[in-house]
Amino acid sequence: MSLEFRIAATFTAALARLAAPEQKAAKTTAFDLQMDPAAPGLKFHRIDRSRDPHFWSVRVNSDIRIIVHKTDASFLLAYVGHHDDSYAWAERRRIEAHPRTGAIQIVEVRERVEEFVSASAPAIPPTAAPELPLPKPLVIPFRALSDDDLLGVGVPSDWVADVRKASEDAFLAMAEHLPAEAAEALLEYVGTGRLPKPAPTTEADPFAHPDALRRFRVVENQEALALALDAPWERWAVFLHPAQQGVVDRSYNGPARTSGSAGTGKTVVALHRAARLAQEAADGRVLLTTFSQPLAKALARKLAVLVGDTSPVLRRVTVLPYRSVADELYQLAFGRRAVVASDEQVEDAVLKAAEGVGAKGFTTRFLLSEWRHVVDAWQIADVEAYARVPRLGRKNRMSAGQRERLWPVFAAVRASLAKRGLATWPDIFGRAAAYYATRETKPFTHIVVDEAQDLGVAELRFLAAIAPAASDALFFAGDLGQRIFQQPFSWKELGVDVRGRSSTLTVNYRTSHQIRQAADRLLPSAVRDVDGNADDRNRTVSVFNGPAPTIQQFDTEAKETAGVAAWIAQARADGILSSEIGVFVRSRVQLQRARAAVEGAGLPWVELSEQDQEVTGSVLIGTMHLAKGLEFKAAAVIACDDGILPLQERLEAVADETELDDVYETERQLFYVACTRARERLLISATRPISEFIQDIASTREE
Ligand SMILES: Nc1ncnc2c1ncn2[C@@H]1O[C@H](COP(=O)(O)OP(=O)(O)OP(=O)(O)O)[C@@H](O)[C@H]1O
């Protein structure tokens, strides 16, 4: 009988925790096992004290042991660690098919649960300080669920009784010991009151169940093993959630979009989908594109991890930020490079045009906003088009007569930029789009876009123009709740209709339950785009627990600096590396507060730039905008003072009520982006008076 060789997610996670030379030695043994598990040089010992007779240890060196699970049909790398740790792990586990769902699971043998239950006893302060909140009433969330319900979502039979009587806090402590599919389903129940339907399966093979596929992977050859082991911490490269896998594999007969709140693996899905499309078509030309240069570089690095450095697939995928794609295609189309006007040059042109034409009754602020968000964004060419442009939320603002009076100002701006040979980014996107829109042959066969919530009108038109009219040509990943640069508009009106082809990811892999729950309070539970596609954020669950975010307010900046420095020093003392710590502020002006705090903790810092974000041995500091797409074990979002967040200057620069609403919304979303960069620890700090957004995040209302 042929033996299936598999690797479990627990093995790659354990491997990542070992020191580099230990990892190297363990990998060598793993390769030997994959070549021939019966090779005479390999030393196996049965784990006698395990309740599962199939666990064996394999000697790597005098200290390190790999734990394997072997039956007649299957050979599984389950764990690796120092001798005692490995044995203890195996002694407390068994691997079996769940009696109800049929999925193979690694089950932690239930320990005495009193420790969980006592962890949940309400903490009554010895002397009741007046400002302390009253202890929460003890909630027993699963009391109403039957054995059948619990078994149906994969709770192991011997855990059923304890889960049912656990308080909410006890359950949070218990969740890490349950198989992940069961923990996720129960967390969802706590959050929404609904128990998700278990994944249906018709497979007889317990390893083929969708839940099992997330944790066990067949390794067919040495190359596949090398890939899985080379990046052991990159679990996303190997184990996808069934919902993620579904979006990666699906074929769409039109533009499609996947959404999901921060950390649900949208980027991971975009990467896998681009790789799949490139793998399947030897003559495919896949574009994987995103918002900025650093994010594109990060995508390129991850793609190489996913498919391997030397894979021919890499040659079929172009990874570039949107603007670089437009820049290159513009050159190809017109034989020269576009020269981009700076913000100052545009402002100057608007001012001069207004003076020249005499736009009485309109403020400069209004004219700039109208140019940026309407005339330039939509690439309006004449007064008729100006009259027709969809004016989302701007409906009441201008009569037809006013627009006719204003048009000469904008026509003059265009003429003056053109005279100097300058173009704006919407111009460049627009001209390249116009060139390719009429051509049969497109530069790419498939386009996968990450961070799609920040596509503007011109960018979206451009991407639609360079994609063929074929299945799977356009795929977008993004989170409407993280839009921080663009004003909303209808995709459908531009011919990119994703209705009926959109999906939402709901399992958060990045951020602890506690941090995610706090950050979620910043946004409404459902965000809807202009075309009516709703993004339901309520159903998101995190896969692990951690400490609640720390929120601190101070009287002076000096005190804040000392407080943040102490928090950073503590994180470092707890073993978090400098490069795993990020400190974010609203604008460049506050960067000195971030620098002072890191220096106060005695650590080196490096500033994130728009060009690159290489990993270094220093704490990363930067503006919230540059935090987009990144993640840190510990993140501090500091200087969140009133007037800084939301940024007073932006509030003052708005042209009307609608724009004011949008500024509030994008400032709030920016804060959400910054807070959701934290994986395990989050600090939010401010000097008094503090940002109004902190009140929302600190609110203790029941979810
Ligand atoms: N299937 C998976 N298994 C393990 N880890 C995963 C999986 N999917 C995603 N992750 C991890 O979760 C984290 C967040 O993933 P990713 O960056 O793709 O999320 P995102 O939805 O794009 O987030 P954001 O909206 O904040 O940019 C990453 O560390 C990623 O490696």
C-alpha cells in the first residue's frame, strides 16, 4: 500500500520556534523521512505514555526530536522540539477522525478544566475603587447548545461538556486548546448568536475533509517539502482556509471581488489566485498589482515564497504598483515617458486659472477640491461632460449655470499643464486606458488587484481597459472599511460590475480576538459600496487570544513619551524583536514623538518610506498611511490627540458637508488601519484632550 506522506501545520509552527541550526538539523531529518521512512539510519521510539499508539519520536540530534504519527496508510510530521517538550506534546495529544464531522483532528487530551473555570471567576476588587467598572455578570454562552450542535462543528466528544458550561472568559482561554475549526465556529457563535453550518463533506477519507485540508498537507516530493520547510513561518503559503481556497479556485465569468476586514487574508488569497492563474496557463501574462511600491515589493517576495524562487511561474507574473503599470504602458503606447505635475504645480495652475478667468464666489479650497475629486479624477474634457458627471453626494452643490461659469477655469488649468508638458496621474491612467480600450490584444490575460478599496476612477478605468473581456480577467481584493485615499464612486457605471461575484472572508488570522474586537468598534458593522455590495464585518472571528489593547492618556508629551517607551521596553523584554514592533502617528509632524519614544526605550528605529520597507533590526516608525498592508507583533498608535486625529487641517480644508463626512470617515478608517496592524499587542496613546475616536475604541458596550 502506498504511504501518504503529510505535514501538519503544528509541525511548521513548531519548527519556526527552533533556533536556526536546530531547524537545519530537523529539516535534514525531515528530508530523510520523506525519502524513506524505513531507512536504517533513522531512530524511532514509540511514545509509550501517549494515549495514541501511533505517535513516535524520531531522533534529530542529542536534543531535538521530531514527533511523527504513523499508520499503515499515512505518515505525518506532527511536531518538532526539544526532547522533553516533544514528548510532552505527544503525550497530551491524539489524532483521530472526528466522530461527527469526519475530519481528521489533532485533539489535545482534555486537561483538568478547573484552571479554565477558575480563570473566569469574576474579579472583585478588594476595595471597590469608584472608577473601576463593575464586574461583568457571568455569561455562559453555550448553555443553550446541544451535544449535537457542539459535535456538529467539530468539538471533540470529551470537550463537549466543559465547553457547554464554560463562561465567556473561560472559553476564551479554552479556545486555544480546541481544534481550530471548532474554536472558530464557537467564537462566531459568541459574536453573532449563530452557529455556522459545518462544512459538508462526502469524502470517506478523513484527511480530505475541508477542515482537515487546512491543517494537513500531502507532500508529494522533496521539492514540495523543501518549499514547505523553507518558509515554515509562512503558514499561509501552505494551509488555506476552505473559504480562501474557494475564492482562489473559483472561475468567474466577469469581474469579481473578495472583501473582508483587516487580517482576513485578502492579500494571501490574491497571491494564491495570481499563482494559480499563472500556473494553469503557460502563455498567461498575469498582473498582480497593488497600491504602493513597498506593498508591491512585499507581494513579489511572498509570491517567490509561494511558488519557489526558481519557478517558471514567476516569469508569467508581473508585480507592480498601479502607477508603475500605467507609466510603463504609457511609454509603450506613446514612445515617451509622461512627466507628472507635482501637487504644488497643480495648485499653482488652479490659482492662476482662477485669477485669469475670474471665478468670483468660489474659494480656492473649493476649486482645488472640485479639480481633484471631479474634473481631474473623472478626466472631464468639456463642459457637456462636466454637466453629466455623476456627482456622488455633491448633487446639491452646483447648478448647471455655476458649472458653466466654472468650466473655463478648469479648461485653463488643463491648458496650462499641457503647455508645460505636465500630466496628472489621472491623465496618465486615462490616456493609457484610451489607447488600450480599443485594442484587441491586451497586455495581460489576468489582473489581480490588492488594496482595491483605494482605486480611483481613473485607475479602475485603466485596469478595465487593459484586461481582456474573458473569464477571470479582473479580480479585486480589498476592504471598504480601509479606504483612506479615494472618494467612493460607482464601479458598475464604469463597466466593472462585481455584483453576484463578490465574497467576504471572515476568519482573521492576524489580530487577536481582543484587538480585533476593539478596532471593530471604530466602524459600522456593515459597510456598503455605492453599487450596494455590502461588506458584513460582524461575522469576523479571530483565531487566537491575547491581552486587551492598552489605552493611555497623558497630560504632557514628555509623559506620553515616557509611557510609550516603557511599553516598548516591556515588549522587548518579553522577547518581541525590535523589528516586530511598529510605532505609528497620524502625520509626519508627529514622527518626532515616535522617535523619542523608541529612543527612550533604548532601541534603534528606522523610518518607513514610500519607496521600501525592508525588514531591519530596528523598530519601525511611520505615518498611519504607510502602515497599510503591514503587520507587527506589537504596534503602538501614538499621539492620537484631539486636533491630530481627525486631522484639523483636513477638516478645515473641506469644501462642503459631504466632503466633511468623507474626511471624518477616512480619518476613522485610517485609525482602524493603524490599529489592525497589531497582532498580539496594541497600545493607543494620546495627550489630553484626546481624539474623539479613542472614546469609540475604548467603549465597553457589549458586542
Ligand atoms: N490560511 C492562513 N493560514 C495562516 N495564516 C494566514 C492564512 N491566511 C492569512 N494568514 C495570515 O494572516 C495575516 C493577514 O493576512 P493578509 O495580509 O493576507 O490579510 P489582509 O486581509 O490582506 O489584511 P489587510 O486588510 O490588513 O491588508 C498574515 O500574517 C497572513 O500570513
